[in-house]
Amino acid sequence: MQPIRRITFEHASGRIKFSHDGSRFLVFNRKQIASYTIDGVLEGKPFEPLIVFDAAYVNDELVVTTILSHEREGRLVSYNIKTQQIISETAVGIRGAGTRSVCVDQQRGRIFAGTIDGDDSSSGGYIEIYTLLLQKLREFKTPYLHMPFDLAISHSGDKLAAGGVLFGLWDVSNEPKLISEECPKDSDCTGTPCEVNSVNITPDGRYAVAGFHGAQGICAVIDGESGKLLRWYGPRGDEIEYYATRAVTLSPDGKYVVAALDGAPTFKVYKVSDGTVYQKYEPREYGDVVFSPKGDMIAVGGENSVTLWPFEG
């Protein structure tokens, strides 16, 4: 199988985030954020705060980011990717720690930002909700071990997936409500440090997925209505051999799941229905792995590149 396109750049790649319509994508690491069209054209110049934690598109021109500023303050910043103009910004994590994750609910015009609870994250964290102009609406506390280091929201704006040490699936259509069961359970872990590395959710909120470090499998799919774990995917771990998931993604129709492992030269696409391998890719090097919003491509991050691979489900 041949890739559709390989886009190279001077900066190191890190995470990849598509726009809702799939016409462009963000590439960001700890030091900078850049936006590219699907044809590989850089939009504006890379945005370079002190430390980047997360980023997401607000619309075709605006990006919201969670950063540590040069004044070493945790901030939520909205800026124009073409003009580099900062549109609005606000300090977050008033308890002494900055924000760590962000996602945009375009349907209801909300931004969700995850913060840990002060310098000591042992008591959990908070998810703060803002307007698209970064006016704070409210916040709600997450339970112990639900530090929101990674967030993903359905396009409907009803379901929010959060990953910390544990995975949490929230109904945020009204008063935020945790609907997922404990994940991972003690029985799911292999005896090594066991926690969630990344999360993803389908546009309709029907399925969510969590990628793990030190669990019995590399990732698990969770039912979006009941919050129950449906199935584990990938190789099985034990007390000696365990797996660290670098990134995890679901196809928009919820039929396929991909998990990328640390140090592995290949990644596999699994059928959500039965856990069998549907397809295997050999990119040789990769970091993040993300399905395009249309489900016809998988974006794979290399050291200084993003490669777009075709996918047909």
C-alpha cells in the first residue's frame, strides 16, 4: 500500500488534530503549533509559546491552545492561524497548576479545558467550560485519578471522553454526569503502572476508546450510552511484558480502532465488532495516529513529517 501524501517540515511532529471538515490539520509538539491544509500548505507561521500542552480548531481560522506562557503561567489562548494575532486569552488552573487538555464543542459553542488540581494531582482535577471567546461558564470537579490530561468531545457536544490515570466518559448535554464504569479496573492491569495514555470518541458519541500503558490490552472501546467496556484490542500483556499505547483513534463510523505502540514499526487496524485485525500499516516511524473526519485516510506522524495513508472500510 502506498501513502497518499507525505508532508515534511522543519519542526518535529507531535500530535495531530484535524479540523471538523477534514480540510486542514494541526501539528504540534511541546514547543510550537502549526496548521496545514490537507495538501500540505503551511497556513501562517508556527505559534511558539513557552510550552504547548494541547490544541484544537475553533473554526477555519481560529485555534485554541493550552500553554505555559513565557511568564510560566498556565493559559488558554485563542489565535488566528493566518495572521498570528492573539484573539483572546485567559489564565486557567487557578489552584496553582495550568491546563493540560482542550477540545471544542462547535455544536454548542463551548470549549472544554482540563486542569489538574493544584501542584498535587492526587485529588483529581477540574474540567472548565468556556465560550468560544474564552469567557468562563463553569467548572466541575473530576473524581480521584480522573485527571483530565486528554479530552475528546463528540460532534453532537453530548459526550466528553477524558483520560488521566483512569478513563472517564461524561454526559455534558446538561449537568455534567460521569456515566462510565471504573476503567481500567485493578483486574485489567498487569502489575505495572497502569493508566490511560490517550482517548478518542466517535462524532455521534456512540463509542469511545482509551489507550493504555500497562493494561491487559493496548486499548479498549467503551459504549457511549452505558459507559461499559465492550472489548479489549491488541496483544495481551502480563506482569513481565506490557504495552504502552502512544496514540489511539476510532474511525468516524465506529467500526474500526487503531492503536500505535511505543517502539513498534507497524500499527494495526482492528474491527470493533470482534477484535480481529482488518489491516496493517508499516510506516517505519510514527508518533501520533489519527483517522480523518471522513474516515478515508489515516494521518501518521513521523519525526519531521505527517504521512496520509488511504483507508477503505
